[in-house]
Amino acid sequence: MNHLYQRHFLRLFDFNALELKSIIKLAQKLKKNKQNNTEIQLLQKKNIVLIFEKESTRTRCAFELAAFDQGAHVTYLGPGSTHIGQKESISDTAKILGRLYDGIQYRGHDHKKIEILADNSNVPVWNGLTKKFHPTQLLADLLTIQEIYPNKKFHEITCAYVGDASNNIGNSLLEAALLFNFTLRIIAPKKYWPEKKILKLHQENQKNYPSNIIYTENIQKGVKNVDFIYTDVWMSMGESQDNWEKRIQLLRPYQVNTSMLDMTNNPDIKVLHCLPALHDQHTEIGRNLSKKYGFDNGIEITHDVFQKNEDIIFQQAENRLHTIKAILISSLLQKISL
Ligand code: CP
Ligand code: NVA
């Protein structure tokens, strides 16, 4: 019996560590099968709908390709292309889509919206990113960490998260550290630490999940001897562009650059980034910010550090496909036989 069958996945805490590990294990198998050209289509005759109220490259492609590889059909509903919130409530939308489809992916702003969607849907709802959480990203990150250190247990891993720790990646990483018991150092100005409710959740779960999580503004202390430094953009989708000035003022010292890497004291330090990244002048936002605020080598991460770590960063991105495929199979099939 597959315990994940028909379950919603809105945040990592919806599943326990064993269940999440089973998804990662399945993703490893699926990745191997795809590479060996031995993939079996388990999702034929399944239909899924993807609602995107924000832009996406990786998440959309990963859901679509995962479905195509597995024989399922996909409907993509892009930003502004549905009645949601204008002429139709999210709960009515859930009821109609649940009658038509076997599963619903939602990427949007307010996390409350996906909770309403899930409460009113009789089919699984997967969170493809909300302001608060990005759980499918973390599945890919955990698979990547495991691939890099196949002989290490998660509790032997130390990861620093540097930058805007109050965003969906910061919050999800915190849940991952609690569930998987790895050491997490959250390094950011206090203003950008995870929101109070999430911190409280950490305190409440400290006894059940004895992972080592610290919050600090001190970069030198925070990054010392870590295995990974993880960062994300300083301004997430949907936030007001007017915030840039304040963000840059506070976050500038937290840029991931060679001097931060030197502070780790780890010659084998590895950098993770969920992407997209502002690491060069080939994006409109990157160019504008560089010009306005005088950055000459990337914003949240410098180009040299990005390039040196890009194999790992793009491995993370590729793993979105395999892990999303695993979550689709896990929630849509009562019995999984590969
Ligand atoms: N990392 C991630 O979710 O990328 P997209 O915004 O391209 O989906
Ligand atoms: N924090 C980022 C993650 C992008 C994948 C955002 O929400 O825009």
C-alpha cells in the first residue's frame, strides 16, 4: 500500500521523513530508468492541470515533462488565463478541476489560497511555489545533496542558507532540516529571518526533531566548516520592486562570493541555488540593479562562484524533473511497481 496515495503536498511538513525519503528513492530510480531508456509509463490515462499565477521555467517544464514521460496529459493555465479570483472563487475552481483532473499543481502568491484549493479538491494538490513554501524545490535539493555525498547520512551534512531567509526557500529549508536532521545555519539580517510562526514551529518541534538549526547575522561564524552554502534571489516573485533599495542595503554583505567561500575554511565547499540567479549582466533585472547600485559581478552570487558551481546548480535544476515525477506517481497510484 502506498501511503502517499491521494495526499496533498503543500509543504514538506505534510509528509514525514520516511515518506519524503521514499519519494527521493523513487526519484533516483526514475532518473536511472530515464537515463537507461527503460522508463515505464505508469500514468497513462491520468490528466493533470497546472495553474500558474506566477512565471516559471523549471517547475512548469518539470511537471509537463514528468507527465509526458509517464504518459499523462497536461493542461497548462498561465497567469491571468483563468477566472480564479476574478469571476470564480478558488473553492469553486477546486471543485470543478477535481471533477475533471486527477491532480492539480498550483503556483501562486498567498499560501492560504492553495490551502483552500486543497480543502475543496478531491484530488491531490501539489504546491509549485507560494510566497511561503516551495516544497518540490526542496525534494530536488535533497536528492542533489544525496547524489553529491552518497555515503553521508543527512545528519552528517551542514548547510548554510545565506540571504533572504524569510522567503519560500528559507522556510522550506527549515522544514527540511527539521525533518532530515541536518545542520542548518540561517545567515541573514534579523529582518530576513524566517517568519515568527515558522520559528515557533521550529521551537515546538525541536524535541521531536533534534536537528541543529541556528540563526545568525554573523557571516564568518555562520559559514565556518559548512559543506554547502545555499542562496536564492533577494527579491522573490510578486514582491514590490520598490523594496530593492532596502534589500540591497541590508543584504549586500551576504552576497555569496569568494571571500565568503574562503571563510568556510572548506576547500571542497559547494554552492546551491534554486534558480533563477542574478549572477551576470545577461538579465534585464541584473543589468538594472548593477547599474543603479554599483554591482560589478552579480547580485546575490558572483559570476565566478556561480560558474565554478554551475554543474551542481544545474544538477539541482535537472532533479526537479525526477523528483516531481516521483511525487506525481506517489500521489496518483495506489500501488507503485517499477
Ligand atoms: N526554481 C524554480 O522554481 O524555478 P522556476 O521559477 O523557473 O520554476
Ligand atoms: N524565492 C524565489 C524562488 C524562485 C524559485 C521566488 O519566490 O521568486
